[in-house]
Amino acid sequence: MPTVKFFATLRQMTGERQTVVPGVTVREVLDNLAGMYEGKLERYLKVSIVLVNNKNIRYLRGDRTRLKPEDVVSIYPPLGGG
């Protein structure tokens, strides 16, 4: 199963640096992840930057990007500032 790494707000919300999540596509992993944390992450997952093995999924196949068990999915929530 792919490993998911959390950053910033997501790390604080989950209390974890990383976890293992079942799924063969990025969409499946994100859906399963939302369910694992009782929907608390759902709104952040919709707007976060998602990388697979340090490559932005926007430049792969988006949320249809297929995953292997050894892949690492990194999720960066949007940051505010000014």
C-alpha cells in the first residue's frame, strides 16, 4: 500500500507524519484517507498539492495517476500569507 506523508495543517490534524493508505490510484487513496479521519481532512484534500514520488500529479495523470505499493504520496495543504 502507498505511504502518505502529511505536511503543515494536515500533520497537526492527523497527529501523524505519515500513514499507509490502500488504493491503486491517487483518487482512491484520497477517498480512503478522508474516510480514515472521519471526513476532517476532506476540505483540505480538495485544494492541496499532491505529489507522487516528488512529482506533482498535475503533470502526471491527475487523480487518475496509478500507484504502486512502494509509492509515496505527499500532501501539502495551501498556505496563507501576505
